[in-house]
Amino acid sequence: MNYSLSEHMTYRKLLRVALPCIAMMISVSVYSVVDGFFVSNFAGKTQFAALNLIYPYIMVISSLGFMMGTGGSALVAKLFGEGKEEEGNRAFSNCVFFTIALGLVISLISFIFLPQIALWLGSDEEMLPHCVTYGRISIAGITFFNLQNLFQSFFTTAEKPRFGFVVTLLAGLANIAFDALFIVGFRLGVIGAAIGTVLGQAIGAIIPIVYFSRKNPSPLRLRFYPFQGQKIWKMASNGASEFVTNISAAVVSMLLNAALMKYYGQAGVGAYGIICYVWLIFAACFIGVNIATAPRISYAYGAKNTEELHSLFRKSLLILLFFGLFQFGFSEALAVPLSHLFAAYDTELLELTIVASRIYAIVYIFLGFNMFGSSFFTALNNGGISMLLSFLRLGVLEVASVLILPNLMGGMGIWWSVPIAEGFGTIMNLSVMFAFGKRYGYIGKPEEAANQDNG
């Protein structure tokens, strides 16, 4: 069952909307997890390390789709809440076509300079050819990836989260099938992994374009409208926290990989890659909750419904607390079997992954709150606060932890750096959210909040 953006959300309704969004994000996470599984087990440790080394850069440029999707859906939902449906569809269409153009430009530039980028990320001579091969094929299809990321946010705004899940599930299953065919069947290694990923992403991009271009039961319509630079800038700047998050995360990954190469060699990079696969699945749960709630927050803000804002804020925090505690326990319990799944062929890699996974599990207690803080202010169309929270958390706290703790604790400090930084990040995010509560009306009695400046 689909719920309209204007409908009051109980816990049950919110979870029913969030579950297909969570499943959708898990399906997207399958891309890198499946690539890693097949490459690690059928192509070897060097190609696996190369894939993990170049993947952060691919995630940075693919985050342009998340940037436009989160910023765009927040604006469109707000316009719908204000009763401006035609203007909302105009913004949606501009958002899609601008993302296509941006993706093509970024693909060309990245394709040319990828060898230098791989070296800058820390590749050695043995890994470099694999980094460049996997990266260039993936980058050739980055426009598909950006569009898929963009539509993930708009499916909820379109009141079609289940359809979004079906599309991404088809894309994920296609990626699994193509990886098995190209990596296991044809023994193409990272080449097969990249081809399979691009083909899956193409499915996730083309189906929504066809759907929204034709008459459909959702409020969104994809049409050719005149270019609106001011609205594109507003959407991009509002969603810029997603881009800042991924750039900062890439910097953190680069620093971590450099430290891991110093203390553990290729085994350290491989262990971190396996942890990141688990992180992608668990983070997908938090992102799914944010995707489900963000358009409703934007709609309630546009409609000046402070009572619903208060309800969504409170319910979201409690749901994220439950998910975080569950994921911490789940990750601790499955550290050994999950490590065996990816690293059973190499004793050194296996033992290191188990130890690191148990430390890293602490991250999941804090991660949901930190992701929600940025998403929440994006939904309120306050891109400045959203971007600042993302930058301080990843660009300052995590970078500082990665640079300082290994010098104090040796190799073990690398694994502790992110959990400690995320803990401080939660204190920061909750403090800022509560500080702005009365201004936007999501804290305090609804009748009192309604009198506050709505920004």
C-alpha cells in the first residue's frame, strides 16, 4: 500500500513506507558487494584490492546523482506541499536532464585522468592496471549510476516506493547474473565485474525514465521544460551535503588505505574492503529510512504542518536507535561467518577481517543518527546546515581520527578511528538538531512551534 505525502504517519505506516526504501537501497548496495565477492573468490587478492582502492572515487562521482536527487526531491515535495504541482514537475524535469548532462561531462574527464587518480589514491604498480580497467568501464556508465541514485529519492516523492524497490531489485539481480557469467564463466576478473555493474545500472536508470515520461499514476511527470538555472542551483546546493559526504568519505578511505598499506599491506586494504561491504548493507537501512521520511518532512514543512514535523522527527530517531542497536549486535555475532564468506582462501586476510569487523561494529550504534542529521536539514531545504554537518563529521572528525590514532595505537588505531569519530559525530548532530527544533517547529508543542520563524 502506498501512502500520500500528506497522510499522517504512524509507526506502522512509516515502517511500511521505509521497508521498500530499505530494500531498494540494499539492492543498490549489491553492486559493490557482489563485485567484491566474485572478484575476491575468483580473481584473487590483488584484483580485489585494486577494486576496493578505486571504488571510493567511483562513489564520489556517482554521488552527484544523490546530490541532485535529495536536493531535488526536497524542493519538489515542498512545492507539492505548497500546492504548486506544475512548478514541482518543472523542477523535477530540470533535475533529471541536468543530471544526465553532468554525468556525461564527469565521465569524459574521469576517463582521461583515471591512471593519475588511481596513483593518487595509493595504487602500486601491481594494482594499477586493474584499477584503471575496472574504473574506466565503470565510469563509462556513470550517467546510468547517477540517474539510478537520483530516482531512488524521487520514487518516494512520487508515492511509489514499492515500484522503486522492484526496479532496483531487477537491476541488482541483473548485476548478480552478469557478474556470475563474466567473472566465473568467462574468467574476466575486474573487467567482468565492471561490465556487469554497468548493465545493472542501465536497467535501474532506463526504466524510471520511461515510466515518468509516460502517463502514470504518480504526481511526477518528466517533460521538456525550459532550463531553470536558479532552481537547478537551489536543488544542487540543497543536496550538496551528499556530495560533500562522499568526497569526505573518499578522503577518509584514501587515508585509511594508505595507513593499512603501511601496517598490513594488501591484506589490510582487503579487510577494509570486506568491512565496507557490510557497512554498505547496514547503511542502506539508514538511508532507506531517510529516503522514506525526507519527502514527508519537506511536504509537512511546505504545508506548515508543524505537528507532523514533530511526529516525523521523534519517530525517525526512535526507529534509527532500534536499527543501530540491532545492527551492532548482528555485526558482532556474524563477524566470523561473514569474514569467511569473503576471505576463507587467505588466513592472514581472514584473521585480520574478523578482528577489525568486531571493532568496526560499534559504528552502527551512531551511524543512523549521523546520516539522519544531514538528511533532515536537506529535507527542510537548509542545505547549508546539512553540508556543514556532513563536512564536520567526515572531513574533520574522521580525518583527524585517522591521522592521529594510528600514531598513538599503531595498526589497531586504524580500526578504532571511525567508531570514535562517529561517536563524536552523533553528539554534534543531535545537538544541532535540538538547537534548531523550535525554529522549524519539530520540537515543542505544535501550537507554540507554529509561531516560530519557519525559515
